[in-house]
Amino acid sequence: MTRRYPWPRSLGPVHVSTLQVLLGLVFAYLVMNWISRDVVMARQIHDLLLEGSMDGVGMDRQWALYRRMAGWSYLITPIVLAVQVGLVALLLQLSLALQNHEAPFARLFRVAVVAQVVLAAQLAWVLWYRAGLDGPAVTAEAFYRPLGTLHTFFPGLQASASALAGSLSAFELVWFGVLYTGLARTEGVRRRAAAIVVGGLFFTFNALQVGLVLYLRRLGI
């Protein structure tokens, strides 16, 4: 996992090991977790989001539960990150194997780790937006509003197309692009195979998201 790869090639002689990138991501996620739990989600914001849904006693209990879960989140965050990156790398390896292409798991793991930087940047943007909400602007709709989705640029889409546009963000498109670039630069993997792998992941992930959104809409949630 610590083997060095020239990623991306435009950095020339500057090489950073996979382990260094992964540890940097763990540190970044822990910092953002602290910002989310202790700065963005302050008690005042918590109460404003739950205002009208429960009484004062219920809010106190909910806040106490939230604080207990916040403590555990610092331990869970690195584990979730490692599992998420590992699953992506396994999916890449399996998809390549179905096309009779072989690639070292360490290389695919590195591709997944580098792509995760994009998702970390997305989370940082969300936290920056939420930290800017204040007073009357703090509502559940505004606080949990999806940011950077395609629906912002194509508001007239209907039905399943609208569900896809509302769930797919520009950051996710960049994430898929990074995965494709990493695979295409992997020795023994052709660009066509890389495009098929990433296209399959794109279709699978978004089909699941669209299906879930349409199902929740049907239930009126």
C-alpha cells in the first residue's frame, strides 16, 4: 500500500505514497468531523432544526444522544473511510477481471484513495455552507439542501431524470473522472476498459440513488 506511483503524472518528480495520502485524508476527515459536531452543529442550531417537532425535554434527550454519538464518530470515521476506499478498489478490480484485465490491488487502492480527495472537498464545501447559515436562515430544508447538483442547472427535468439530477453532484462527476484517469494510466488497462468500468459504476451507483429517491417520493417522504 505504501508503494509510490507517479500520480498524477503532471506532478513530475513529486511522488506521494498511498499511505501518506490516506493518512492525510484521515486527518482531514477527523478535523471536518470536529467542525461538524462541535462548530456547525451547535446546540442552538440543533434546537432550531428540531423546533416544532418535539418539546424541550425531547430536545435535551436528543442533544444528549447526539453528543454521545459524536464521541464515537471520531473512532468510526477512519474505519468507515478505509472500508469505503477498499470497497471501491475491490469493485474496480472485479470489473477489470470480468474484462480479462489484471491490475495490482495496491494500484487500484491508490486510485480510490486519490479519488476520495474529491469527496473530502465536497464535504468541506458542505460544512462551509452550513457554517454560514445563521438565525432565520437555519431551517431543515436549507441546512440539508443538496449542493452542486445537476438539478440546479436543469430545473425543468421531470420524473426519473429529475431524480437523477437531484442526486448527482458535480463533485461526483469529478470523482468518476478521477477514477477513469487513474485506471487509464494503470499499466495493462486500456482506456476502453477503464471507460467501461467507470461507466458501469456510474450506472450502478446512480440507478440505486434514483430508485431510492423515487421510492421515497412514492411514500411521500
